Amino acid sequence: MAEEPTRRRLAAILAADVVGFSRLMEQDETSTLTTLKARRRRVLEPLVSHHQGRIFKIAGDSVLIEFNSAVRAVQCAIELQRNMAKANCELPEARHIVLRIGVNLGDVIVEGSDLYGDGVNIAARLEGLAEPGGVLLSGTAFDYIKNKVDANFEDLGTQKLKNISEPVRVYRVGGTPRVPVTAPEALIDKPSIAVLPFLNMSTDAEYGYFADGIAEDIITELSRFRSFCVIARNSSFVYKNRSVNVRDIGRELGVQYILEGSVRRARDRIRVTAQLVEAATGKHLWAERYDRHVEDIFSVQDEITRTIVASLPGPVEGAEWARALQRPTESFSAYDHWLRGRYFLNKSSSKDDVLQARMHFEKAIELDPTYASAYVDLAQSYYAEYYSPWTVSREAVADRIFELSRRAVELDPYDSRTHLELAWSYFEVKGDFDLAKIQVDQALALNPNDYYNYCFDGWLYVCSGELEHAVACSNEALRRSPLVSDGCLETRLVAEYLAGNYPGSVIAFGRMLQPSVGCYAWMAAAYAQLGRTDEASVMVDTFLRRVAELPWAPKGVSSDEWRQYWAREFRAKDLAARERLFDGLRKAGLSV
């Protein structure tokens, strides 16, 4: 009996995917799914029906649609983006459902109700390249729709798409809403990697701190190589205890490679597994298992780092190798206390957790008085207290931070974190911009991948009135921590406000997960400058409620006291900048 020939036909394929879907699910799974289903029912399905299309595959947050006309496919794509933008106006900025869309016209293979082949694959690849809120189409689709669709098109030239043998000419549709979202563009200028939290496979759940610490240490070691871009712990640890496809993680973090692993500890023995994965394909580039004595963990980390660096393209300098593989302590007991302290410090800023962390850092220093990292994180515990409502004396805490950070630099002048901590001390305790900037520059020279280096450098630029530099620093920070990035977003919020771009401040605020107290005042000022009085009032109420919990904040409405408060909170070198803030605060109804 003759084999049935493969069925083929020419079709226009629209591929769409939700940007940052895993992040949205992390924040509120029920609300995200409810909103997504409502969008499909009220926005997507009516448009597909109107343009005579057929949805042939839905997989989580992605959808594939077939049209018998490239014109209809592109028209549907444009209207879909515009209607999604309108629907997003009903939601807070951080909860917007944003799409990327790719459109291709090509030959497809028909199997039942499903479609396969390069005709579909090219549409999916174009969707992955599209900017948030944007539409890309292939040259073949453009050739059919030019002069037939009322839109502007930008020729992006010929592009090489992954797993597509021939280069594809790509066009961008103009006029669709440009949407700022947390997910970054791909980091194509240098190899980029994210280290996910290692799974704790130990029978004792308490050893979770140990698994977290190993992953964090590998992040720190890799971040010292300037030939790579390394995602900060803030963002990569969003995926802890979650099952997420590596392709989605790669897209959300904008990385090419992902390191996964697990740790099993039983008394004095450990088993560490690690695997390096290509994010776009899920292909395992390298995997290894290490069965060692627990005190050999330093050697295991070194071996993992060496193998990753050897597996990624790009030159590596000898000095980077030497610094990355230098052990901060020879005492495993001190290291173990440091890891426990880091666990509590990362857990929360509650008084109990901060004091637990402090106890472990002090024990680590007792066991190894030369352990610079323990001094840094002991200072960090005081930093957490400095901003807490339970601090007894901010002045005493600030002095302690300065003392600890100076000692840390003395012990290890080649660790970027020691210089960053000292920079903060110079700025906050001494009010010395110049010395703070020297220390930040040194931190960046030692570690060009540290999210916090860029955050603090950006804040110094804001306070110095160098707003373009501040925004550039926030961009660099966002590249390294695209999902959890409140620190650099606060810099962006303030920089945009001072530049008179009040909508830019609103966008930055909308991307924050847990805005600081002061951000609500800046937002009250921004909304007031925009004439959005109702929203300004909401921000004022929130600010006053939260600032009342801080013992150093004014308790009345004295303008002089509030001006002194803001002089401490916003140490602007340019006093005119502080007056621009005061102008907005007064318009919002706050005393200054």
C-alpha cells in the first residue's frame, strides 16, 4: 500500500508570547491566569475571528494562529498589540500583559489540526526577537503585504535565526505601542549566564542555606570575569523551588547560558551536581557530579567555575582567574557561619533575622579575624538596621558600618564588595561625594558585573545632577538584574523626575516590586506635576502612613523639619534639584 504523501500548504503564521510570564506568575498566579484567559476571550479570539484566522496551538502563555492571507495576519497582529495596550490601562503597570509577535508567510506541513515546518518555526523565531509590544515579520510576508496594510515598516536587514538554515530578511512594524517591561533584551555583546539556586537534596531541610550559598559563591566568582555578563542573585533566585522551562528563563533574564545544580549534604560528605545549559535550545553543554568531603567545597566551586569559563566563548585575563579562584578564608567553620548569616540576611529585614545573621557573621570573624567577606556582611546587617523602624540610633549604626567597611578594605582591597560598602559609608556617614565616587569606581573596576555597584554609582550621579549618567547606570544594573531591581529603578524614578520626564518616573515606579518609603513621595510629586491629583493623593496617603513608622521622621507638619528630613534622604549636591522635588511635594499637598 502506497504511503500517503505529506500534506502541505502555504499559510501566514502569527506567533505570540507573553513577555515576563514567569515573573507575573511568581507575583500572583491566580490573577495572572484569570487576566490571560480574559484577554484571550475578549481581545484575541474576536480579532482572530474577524480576520478569518484559526488558532491551532496554545501552550501556556504562547499561541500560534494560521491565516490564509498575509495581509489579514499582519492587520490582526497590529490590532492585537493596540487592543492589548488599551486593556492594560485598567491594570497597575507591574501587572500588564504584554506580547511579542512574529509573522511569517511560508510552506507548512499539515498533521490533523496542527501545523509544522519552517513556515511555523520562522514565525516563532521572529516573535522571540521582537521587542515588548512589537511586531516583526519576515521578508516573504512583507513582499505580500507592502502597499496593502496601512502601517510603516522598518527594514532590519537580513538576520540569522537559530536553527533556520537560510538567513531571513526582517521588518519591524511601526506604530505599535512601545512597552517598557522588566524583561531585558538579549545580551548579545558578550556571553551571558544565569546561575539558578541549587536544589537542596539533603534529608535535612536546614541545609538549604548551604545549597543557596554555593550558588551565590559561583555567581560571585563568575561576576569577576569582565568578558561575561552575569545575572545577579536578585533575579536568578526568583526561580527558587519553581519548575520553569529554561527557554522561558533565558528569555526573561536575557541570557544565553544557564547553570543548574543540586547539593546533597550528609554530615561530613557532600554531593554536588552541576550542568551548563544553552537557554535557547535546552541543550546540555556540560554536566558533572562531585562526591567530596564537605571541607573540599572550595575546590568543587573552583572546578565548576573553571569548567564554565572554559565552556563559554571570550578571552579571560590572568588577573581575573587569580582573583576569582582566591579563597576568602581557609576555615570551613567560618565559611559555614558566613553562609548561615547570608541565609538570614537574604531571608528578610526583620529584627530577628537581621540579628541572627549578625550573630553568625560575628562568629565567622571570631573563627577567622581576616575574613573580609564576613566584615562586609556584618556591615550589611547594620545597613539593614539603619533603614529599619527598630533601630535605636541611626548615628551609632552608621559609625559601625564605617568602621567595619574600612576594616574590610584593609583586609581585602581586591574585593569589590569591600569598596562598595566603604563608598556607602563615605556618602551616608561623612557626606563625602568625592571619596564615595573613588570607592565605587574601584568596585566597578574589580567587579564589572555587580548589580549593586551600578545601583549605587547611579545614585551618586543622581545626587550630583548628572542625570544621563544615572540613567546609563540604571540600564547596566537592569541588564544584570532584570526581574528584581528596585534599587536601580529608584535611581531611574528620581532621574526621570529631575529631568522633567514625569511619565518616565511613573513607568519606573510601576516596575518596582517593593518600593521604598521615599518612592511614594517622589511619585506623589510626579503625579502632581502631571495634574493627576487623585493618584497623587493615594501616594501621599501611603507615604505618610509608612513614614510614620520611622523613628527619625518628623511627627508633625513643620516645613523646616520636613526639609531637614529630605536633606538627609536626598543628599543632592545641586540644591536646585531638591527644590524641584519640593515643588512637586507642595503641589501634592505635603509639607516642605
